[in-house]
Amino acid sequence: MEHGDDTFPHRNGFALHEDLKNPKLLGYLRTCLEENESFCGKAQLDWSRQWEYPYVLANLPADGAGKRILDASSGFCFFAPLLAKRGFEVDSCDRDASIGPKYDEIAAHYDIAIEFTQQELSKLTYPDDSFDFICCISVLEHTGERENIVREFRRCLKPGGTLLLTFGVSVHGEREIPVAEAKKLIAFLEQELTPATPFLGGGYLDESVLAHADEVLRTEWFRHYRPELLPWRIISRASLQNLRRGRFGRPFFDLAVVGLALHKSR
């Protein structure tokens, strides 16, 4: 499978093992780990976050002064405070309202500003053309309203604004998002917004190809070599339930991860 000349971070496509050796990624990962420990007291980022946060951060300007950014369905983590420290005007949203006071406490302690609101991504209350950047990290695989969410992101981006998006892909289809569905989602994204680069490694958007693509960053590799970075047990609860019902499938589901940078045309 040819990857072309593009390397991390300027590539729309699957995360690759070679990316984890890239000096740029390693530098951004060190920053993320330091900020994560500072803000949240956690020293590790799980398998996909080892790539996703550096990917998004590397595709943002180092100086965010004068730029407004939305961390969409942020959860409570280090990333919104890190963006605020870099000068961005930061909005954060999540359906969990309890996150707001936590960010207020951090913002007061570090003398930064984070504007948190409770939101449903499919029905954002922000006005049209609100943001220069929207980040959505590993969220779409957890919702059934993906197309509505993408349309809302497009509406809320300023002309010329950028959506930075990552999501997991289920290699064998046991989890959301199966490979065929990922292919449709990427096509929809590229219809609604303009990709910063062509999607490289499009051949991986075939289950039989992706299942044998050792160069793609996958949980199967982490299971063997760095299991401490996996956020779940080796055998999932759902797999155990299937075994009890006499359904014999794979006890471990294998995931890959995709990153895209897309622009709203003027």
C-alpha cells in the first residue's frame, strides 16, 4: 500500500505505526503528556490518544491569538486548557453539565478562559460562522447522528474555518464504525467540506485489506506490545455475554483510527 509523500501531520487518512516514530508527533505527545499530568493528574494517554491529540495539535497554529476554537464533546481533559494557554479563545461543550465547574476551577487557577456550555452536537446553539476551528476527537463513533453533527459543525465554522476530526474504525465490524460505514462517512465529510489533503490509503477502506494492514496503527498491536495503553480489558463484557449465549466470535475487537482536516469553503 503506497502512502505517498505526506507524513504526519499533513495527511488525511489512517494513523500509521511510522507516525509514532515521527519527531514532530513525539514532541507534541510530550507536550500533551505534560499538560495531561498537570491538569488532570494522569500520566498516560490511551492507545489512540497517543496519535489523535498530537495530530490535532500539530494541525493547529502554535499561536492561537485572535482565533476562536470549539472543543466539541470535550469531556474533562487537558486539551481545552492547553488550547487556552496557547492563546485560543476556547469554547468547550459536552452533554455532561458537571464538566463546567471543573473547567471553571482550572481556568481560575491558571488564569485562562474556557467557556463551557452543555450541548448536543446534533443541535448546537452557537450562531452561524462562530469558530475558526472545531476539534472533535474520537466522538463520532459513539453517536448515531453523525451526518447531522457534521452539518452542525459546518454551519458553526466561519468561512475558511477548519474542522479537525478523528474517529475509530472497527476493523472487523464488531464495534462502531465498521469499515464500510467509515468509507461512507468520509465521503460525506468530503462532500460537506473541503479536505486539506486527499484521503491517503483509501485502499484500507476495505475490510479484507485493513484486516491485514500491519502498517496501520491498530489495537491488535497494542494488545500484544503495550496493553497498558488499552482502556478496556482484553476480553470485553459484550464478548463474554456472546460466549454465554453460544456465539463464538473474536474475544478482542480490533480498532484503527482516522484523522481528517477539512475546510469550510468561502
